[in-house]
Amino acid sequence: MFDYFWVPASCALISLVALFALRPVAIRIGLVDVPGGRKRHVGDVPLIGGIAVLVAVWIGSLMYLRTFDRYVALYAGVTLLAVVGLVDDLRGMRPLTKLAFQFLAAILMTSWGSVYLMSLGDLFGRREIDLLNWGIPLTIFAVLSVVNALNMSDGLDGLAGGLAVIVLGWMAFLATTVGNMMVSRIAMIFCGALIGFLLLNVHHPLRGRQRVFLGDAGSLLLGYIMVWFAVELTQAPYNPQGHVPPVVMLWVLGLILVDLMAVVMRRMIKGKNPLAADRTHLHHVLLRVGLSPSQAVCLIWLANVLCGLVGVAGWKLGLADQWLFLAFLAFAAVHFMMVRNAWKLMRAVRRVTRKSGTTTAS
């Protein structure tokens, strides 16, 4: 009860106080997101969400963790990426330079923290896939992928922050299930800090003009913490009492990964740079088919909750890794086809709606 209520509640309060304290400073130094181009919000919005989350996480961790142990590397990586994101938000940074710092953070995870993939589980129903010398390179690739996937998803109020809360909430539950209480508590600290941020990011009547954005500082550090826990919880040496099958984490990360794969595939099919920014992400598609921003965010949140539920329930019910993996691939394929053909689906729905309306009128 303490970990699942008082820890996140106090961290949410710290985050909220940090936001109010940082807001005038951000406006004074120009740490704001100015509308224009692909950015269609109204007015200059402070980019302080990530820094407030970092402040709340550090204070909460000093309050509630007895020791940092190997997680010193985790906090170093989180802080490094937050600073890199802050510089990018304030002055701009070349993509390759930012990627280099993300690579450095991945090295901190694998070499200093000694957290890296050793096995992918039994994905094909034959035997466990041991990675051997490929473990560290694949882990670095996973860090770069997840960090940038969450960064790309930060396109609507509450979307990236809400997805991070959902993912970290599932990870806290899984950590408790396998007896890794350190990961569980750190995940709850992050969840609390994010909830404080969301109070001034998600659209609601009480927010008023105090709107803030997560910024690259926030999206980069959140992607990093998620991939660290996804790796740690799925590898047996870090969890003596039992570990989570790696395939379950594909479902927990859910739409964050699936949307990244779909966007990259669509860009490659069209001969475009897979890392170039555009408006083809799931939330962009949902807006174009007629959903409001709040409806699109809530729908994606709900979908990711259900994705996590499928993975966790499948594991608990004893479903083989290969079937969970095949189901995830099928889900990714369906998502790709539906998003790629969203306009055709919407036209079909409208035709059916018109016909039913005409029938009812007659």
C-alpha cells in the first residue's frame, strides 16, 4: 500500500511544486515550445515537464531508497539524457549528436550497470535463444529504439507521459510478482513524478493557463528507464526468484513499439528517411479520421493498457512464448494494415452509416 499510494503521491506533489517553480524561469530564458510548422498548439508553452520529473525522481529516490547499488548507472543515464534533451529544447542539437549521447547512455547501462540482454526466451518453440556475444549490441539497439519511439510519440497533450505511466505501472506489477522490489519502488517513484506532470499537461478545466510540455528532456529519460526495466526484469541473473519472459515486455511496451515499426516501414516503402519527422504516427491518423485530441489520447492509453493485459495474462495463464510472440506479430501486422488503409476504412464506415441512415429515414 505504501509503495503503490504514498510513494507516487508524494512524488507527484514534488513534481507539481517543481513545475510551478520552473515555469517562470523557463519563460524568462526562452525554454518554450513556439507554435509553427508541424506544431499546432496555441501560445508559447514551457518545456519543463522532463526537468520537473527528474527533480521529483531524484528527491523521491533519496527519500525512499536505502541504497542505489548498481542503479547509480541508471540515474546517471537518466540524468545525462535529461540534460541532453534540455539542451536540445533550449538551443537545438544535431540529430547525430543527440544519437551519440543516447549511445553513451546505452553504454552506461550495459557496461557500468551490467544490465543487458542474455536471452530472448523461446520465441519459436524450439529452444531458448541465447544471445551470447550479441547481447550487448542488441541491448544498445533496443535502447536507441525505445528512447526514440517514445520521443516520436510525444505529439499530443498527455500521450507520451500517459503511456509511460501505463508501461511503468505494468513493470512495477511485474517486478513485484518476481520479487524485484527495488525495480518496483523506482517504477512507482517515476509514476508519481509523471502523474504530477500530467496534472499540468493533460487538458482539463482546472489546468487553466499553466500548461506545460514534456520536452525532449522528458521523453528521452522515460524511454531509457522503460528499456532498462524491460531488460532487467526479463533476464534470469537479475531476478533470482524468477523472471518475466522477454515476449511479455513486447506486449507491455505495446503501441510504443508497434507504432514505431509501422512508421519506419511506411517511410522505407515510400523511399523516405525512416528517422525523418512527419505526421504518419497513430495519433496523427486518429486525428485525421475525426477524433478529437483527447479522444485519440484516451483511445491509445486504453489500447496500451489492454496490450499489457494480454501479455501479462498470457504469461500467467501459461501460454507458450511462441504463441505470445506470434500474436504480437499478428497485432503489429493488423495495426500496420489498418493505419495504412485508414482512409479506406473510414470511407467504408461512412458509406455504411449513410445507408443505415437512409434506411431508417425511409
